[in-house]
Amino acid sequence: MKIHHVGYLTKNLNKSEFLFEKLGFIVEKEKAYDALRKIHIVFMLNGDYRIELIEPDGEESSVWGLLKRYKNTPYHFCYEVDDMNASVKKMGGGQYKCFQNPCLLLVWMVNCAVLCCIRIWG
């Protein structure tokens, strides 16, 4: 599996975008709003490395609790996969959890199947 991007939680999308630009990242896709998860997102690239900056839109956001607990932090990896069903089974059977329906993520990505997982600690 190839990593598609690392998801990075942030309290302030504009400030984080500015700081990542200082590290050589450029905006790949303009800011967007995901009404389902109540988040603002922007994708940035630096060579082959892609990040997704994610800012919750208030306490109803699906990631508000994570940001409150961990502050600004990387929190998920998304992988490009050839066989979605096999990959979900492989990742789900171990210490990882798929936290969103992979098909739903295709709305935000272009031309690739993406599987997002987080590590289950403890």
C-alpha cells in the first residue's frame, strides 16, 4: 500500500497552511468544507508528500474531541490501494481501524481508491 496522505488536525487552517508553505508545501486543492464531518480541509504537497490539513467547525465536528485532546497533530494515514475489500479486511483485522466508509472518501479524492486508518492504542 502506498500512503496517499497524512491527515493533520489543526486549530487554525490558515495559520497551518502558512507554516507548511514555509516548509516547502504548496496548496494542491483549494480549501473545502465537508458538511458531513463539519470540517474545513485543504490538501498540500511537497514533492511526493501530501498532507490534509483539517480544522473542525465547532464542537459538533467529528474531530473536535481529538483536537481538544491532542491539539495540533497528525492523526491519520490514508493509503492508495488496488483492492479495497482486501485492504479493509487486512487493516481491520489487526491493530488498525478504518474510521470512515472508504467509498465516501472518493468524493474528496481524485482518481484513486483511498483507505483511511488510525492506529488503535492499548
